Amino acid sequence: MAATAGLKYAANNVATDNDAVEQTLIETVNAWLSWLTHEKRGSKNTTQAYQRDLTAFVTFITGHLARPPTLTDLSQLRTADFRAWLAHRAASGVARSSTARALSVVRSFFRWSARNGICTNAAVVTIRTPRQPRAIPKPLSTENALKVIFANAADGETWLNFRDRALFTLLYGCGLRISEALDLNQRHSRSSDFLVISGKGNKQRMVPVLPAVWDAIGEYLDRCPHSREPDAPLFYGARGERLAAGVVQRRLRSLRRELNLPETATPHALRHSFATHLLAGGGDLRAIQELLGHASLSTTQRYTAVDSAKLITEYKKAHPRAQNNK
């Protein structure tokens, strides 16, 4: 509410800089979001996440200044003000990774504003990004990944069970993000060797599809009672709407209890499993980078740490000198 009030206040309190065109904070934020969507080609999820982070920043500044800020106020923020914001997030228990992302969003907003002659702040570039431990992906074992898939359909069960089996097979078989899978439409169900996936930043990549994946999708569609029009969702919710990620996450939480799986068993863990199992099977790191749609190879290299950890574990289990601690 405070952020909304702050932006509404700014809409009625115009900031002027050297007789430049007057702009309000809310107009500037809307223009920045439009730029993210149409010029940077940010995905819907990315743009919404950026909006949430910037709104949270404005919320803090509103309380920090004891009044809703204007663009002039933002341009005059000092290093101490930004550090107070970071300290507030730390005291609130916000993860360092989330704060690092939020700081990146705030910097992005100020950079764009400066390039467009709207608002300049030199202090924001002096703030160091919070250090964070390098996260190592937590894949499922091959056995547990298959448990997740085959727990979801059997003769006599509902079309929803077959839907879940098809979705989890797709996530594990193609390494998709859950949002990428749920954005697919019926036209993508036309069997071929590849799927064209629009990933983060609307960047497209081609992903090979195994026959087993098409078979699972076909079994689901044979039972699905909803529209098969090309632009209709591929994966439906129970009421005929596009399936929501929250429903999938709840389903996997339920399976964790039923199958005694680790807490790390999530829809995204199936993507981690795809990459880790490919790497363990001799897959090329560059090829895996392309399949996952990672912009940077360093992101994909996290999976080498997982594979190395497994090698060390197996070594300690199998080598006689490791077993005897000699």
C-alpha cells in the first residue's frame, strides 16, 4: 500500500530538471517497464519480478523519508540511504540472492533513467552487491526422477494424472523451466523432433524431444476433455484454464510425502536433473548450455560441481584406502 501511495503521490508532484520535459515517478516507472517489455524483450515473469523489486524499494524509501518520494528525491539519495535499504532487507531475513537481484533492478532503473535524461544518481553505482554463496543445483537421482514421472498415471486414473505425467516427463526429458512448459499451446503438441522454446528475455532455442515425451503428451491429450485449437493451452487446469505453476508445485509437494522424496524435489529439480544426468552421461557442457538456454556458460558450469561431488562420494565409498581411512 505504501508503494502504491508513493507512486500515486508522485503522479501529482512533478519533478523538473533544467527545464526538461516534466515527468512523474509513476510515468517514469511505467515507461521503464514498457522498455523492459518491448525493447529488452523481457518475459512477463521477469518484468513482473522487476516491478515487485522496484515497488519494494519505493516502499522503503517512502518510510525512510517519511513521505512519498519524487524523482528529485531519488536523484538525491546518498550511499547511506541505499545501505539503509540493504540493511533493512537483511534485518527482515531476505535472502542475499533476492537482495542482489533487487539491487540489480534498482541499478537498471537508475541507468535507464540517466540515459533518458530523467533522473541521475551517482551513489547507486558505489553500492556493492551482497556476497552470496555459490548455489549448487540439487538434482534428483535417476530413480527418484522416474518415481515422480510414473507415479502420475495408471489405467483407470483421471486425465489429470496423465497430464501430470506428461508435464513431468517434459520437464525431465527436455530440461524446461516450469513457466516455459506451461506457456506451450496445443500447436506445440504436433509431434516433431524439436520444440522451439521462448525462454528468459523471449530468447528462443530449439530443444530435441524424445519419443517417450511425445508418447506421454499424446496419452494425456487423448484423455483431455478440453479444446484442441492451436492457440489453446497445452496443459489445462481442472476447470479448463491454463495450468498454473502453483498447482504443479503443490502436486509435487504431495508426491514428496507419498514417495518419501527429499525436500529438494520440485518442478525445477527436474530441470536440474536433466542437466546433471546429461553431464554424467558424457554430455558436452556447451551443448547443455544451449539446451538449457543459459546466456552464460558459468551458469551451466554449476552442474560440474554436482557431478564432481558425486564422483568424490563414489570414490570414498569404493576405494579401499578411503574406506579404511588409511
